[in-house]
Amino acid sequence: MPNLLLLGSTGSIGTQTLELVSEQRGAHRVEGLAANASWQQLVEQAREHGPRFVALTDASAAAEARRALPASVHVFGGRDALVEIAREADYDVAVHGVVGAAGLVPSVEVLRRGKTLALANKESLVLAGRALMHLARETGAAIVPVDSEHSAVFQCLRGESIGRVRKILLTASGGPFRTSTREELERATPEKALAHPNWDMGPRVTIGSATLMNKALEVIELHHLFDLEAERIDVVIHPQSIVHSLVEFVDGSVKAQLGPPDMRGPIHYALHHPDRAPCSLQGFDVGLFRTLTFEVPDRERFPALELGWRCVREGGDAGAVLNAADEVAVQAFLGGQIGFQDIARINRRVLDQRPGTGEDVAGVLRSDAAARELARIEIAAAALRRGNARSLC
């Protein structure tokens, strides 16, 4: 019975993982749960699953959890809580569903211990992919992707040589604005951007799906996971979200992994890798699968997409800078400071000014901090232009 550590247990990935654990009683034991500030939800999870360790990065939330849980449960609290639980808990597999750059250092700790990292935190590889892949090889740790697209590629490549791959095609739903005009995109509101047609995800990922920045970050993640150059990575719009990715081989053969748009599928695969285990998840359904369509992405309407390939070609801290700028810009858009199309513009401008501090973990964290400050400056300028435009109207 493998022991599990859930980083981000109260988020979308964490709650769906616990659904699978509850459904398959006896297949896994929950050793640790970690979240940011949702202590009531985490306490409920702990009472149901009985972990020996929990962690909350919000110190006051951790204090509340200590009062609510028995003394037998060790509670880590504060900024370093995720790293501490990753270092101290006795687990075999860490399911990492934390969103954002905050997930990088816990990923390092899991890999340093030689554990299996079931990775939904794409930012870890976007920021420091070269360093993390080297660390995994050094310690014998396994990185099993949980993003549906990368899980699909991972499954399609089992038993295959990466040298025989002509290209990999990441599928993208196109988000809520797939058919919107440029003028409509300029007027897009947070409410409309958060209304994803297929997936139930957190706000940062959902906005990234709307801008296609999420797919740009996945291009960088794919590059590091499978050591692929930019020329062998492509993106195709697939509105139904049934085909999760495709691998085209040098002989023209194409493998694809299909399934309903349900994140429990790739999570379940990662929990049982390298085996496959029975579960109740839906498979083929003629109603869902009967119409599968594909489109070429419009890079003019969605300029964020091109930034992914740019980061792969430039290397260094480019991924860290792009991710940091996007995290700050998305929050500014959700807060009404900037427009929807400003997100990609700000990301490009910050990338143009990237500090170039290197690819090691310490270097990319410095670049992350610098890029956030640059993004705030660009946001202030964009907000000023936006205010002036409104006053002229």
C-alpha cells in the first residue's frame, strides 16, 4: 500500500485525488496533506483519511488546524511548510497540485529524496526544468506528469524511442474565446474568461486556457520532460477535449490518448504507474467520441502561444520570467486593473527585459522575483493607458 503526500490537497487536483483514494480503499494510504490557508477543509480531509502530517503555509491557519486536530497529527505551518512536510513525511508518491511558482522548491525536495513526483504543478518544470530533470536522474526519482496533455504523451511513448518521434501535438480546447474576434477579446471580462467550456479548473489555469498562455507553458514543460527541441513540438485546437495529445512518429504513424475531459483519469494513471488499475472512470462513449474536430490555432488573436516556443529556444531563465509575469498579470486582470489582451502584451514586454540569471534553482527564483517587479511596472503603465482611454470615451 503506497503512502501518498498531497501538496495542494484542498485544490482541484487534491480533492479529485482524494475522491479516487476514497473510491479505492486499501490501494493507498494518505501520509500527508498540505494546503495554503483552507484549514477547515484540510481538517475535514485529515479526519477522513488519517494522515500523520499536515501543512498550511498560512501560519494563522496552521494554528487553527493544530487546535482542531489531535496531538498525534504533526502540523507544519508558515512559508516553508510545504518543503518541511515533503522533507519529513514518509511517502512513496507525492501528488503535487499546488499552482504557481510556489510549487518549485517542494518539487526539488521530493526529487531530492528519490520519491515519485506525480506532477500537476507545471510551473516547476517551466521555471527549472533542466535542473529538476537532472536531479531526478541523479537520485533515481520518477516524474510522472499529471497534466492531461503530458500524461497522454507519457502514455503514448511507453515502449517507444524519443528519437523516433517526428513531432508531438499538444491539444488545446481553445477556451471560452476560441471563436471570438480581436475586438471581442479586447472587451473580454474576467467572468467570461473564467467560463471554460470543458474543464473545471482553478482561476489561474482557466485564464491561461483562455489566453492560450497555459498551452505556451505546456510547450516549455513538454520540452523538458521529453528533451524535445521546439521544432518537434506543435499545438492543435481540439474543442471537444477528448484527444488529450498526439505523438507522430518518423514513419507517419500517429498515436493518441483519448478519454472524457476528467482530470481523475491522469491522476489515477499517475497513482498506479507503471501499472494500470481498475476504476469506475468512464471510457469510450459514442455520444462523446462521435465528433472529433481539429483546428490550427490563430497565433495573431492569441499571441501568448508563441511565447512558449520562444522560451524553449532562448532557454536560461526565460520560462521562469514568463511564468512570473503571467501570474502577476492574471491577478491584475482578475482585479480589473488591465484588459484581457494586456496579459500577453505584458508577458512579452517582461520577457524582453529578462535578467538572465541562469537555470539553477537559485537563479530562476531570483529571476522570478525580478520579473514580478517588472510586471507590476508594466501593469501600472497599462492601467494608466486604460484609464486614459476610458476618459477619452
